[in-house]
Amino acid sequence: MPGPSLVESLFQPRNAFRGLHEQVWIVYAGFVQSLPMWLQILCYLAVPVLAFFAYRGWAKTKHADWRGKMGLASILAVSANWLFGILLLVFHFINPRWWSFLNDAWLSGLILSALAAALFALSLKGAARFYGVAAGLLMAAFWLLGIQV
């Protein structure tokens, strides 16, 4: 007889003392494994297009000193995050062992920088705000979908 499902095992009393982060990780792992690879590729390819539109919108609008700098910083952070992904891919083709330095600390930093860029993009005006936030969130989604569990 098969064991209990994932949802049933989360709510059994023996799991009552398990940390919440472990339960969330189990659900996340099952969710990520069910997503197709094309979704990760789509997230990655959409980021430079959205960053370009965000920059174009930023350049067309008048902005206060701090809003303009913060908006430009968000666009640059997303672009740097995206270029780091390209750099990792090039390193992987040169020597596959170089990929191994990307550990949990690096991934956490990349995810947090993409989320911070999305938060900073809220300082943009008009459609550039939407494009900047979407680019940051899609970059974070790319790194999250790339985690092998």
C-alpha cells in the first residue's frame, strides 16, 4: 500500500514538531519539479526585454533626484543579475566544474538582489514601474526555478 500523500504527511502529528521552513521546502520542491523547463527559459529571456522597456520609460520621464537614481539602480541591478547568468553559462561551457562554486549563499544573494531590484523599481513612474518590477520578479523566479532539489 502506498504511503500518505505529501499533503497528508504535512498535517500528521509526527510532523507537528518539524520546522515550518522544512514543510514549506517540501511543498516548494514538489512544485518546482512539476514545472517545465521552458518556463525557466521564458523567465530568463523576458528579463532583458522588460529591462529595456523600463529604461526607455525611465529616460522619457522627468523624475526627482532620488527617484531617478533609485529607478536606474534597479534597472542596472536586474541587468547585472541577468549578465551574471550569462557569465555562469559561459563558464559552464568552458569548464563544467566551475559551475560548482554556485552554492546556496550565491543563490540566496542572487535571489535577494533580484527582489531588491524589484522593490527599488517601485520608484519608477508609469509603465516603467511595471516593467522594472516584472523584470526583477522574473529574474528571482528564474533563480528559484533553477534550484535543483
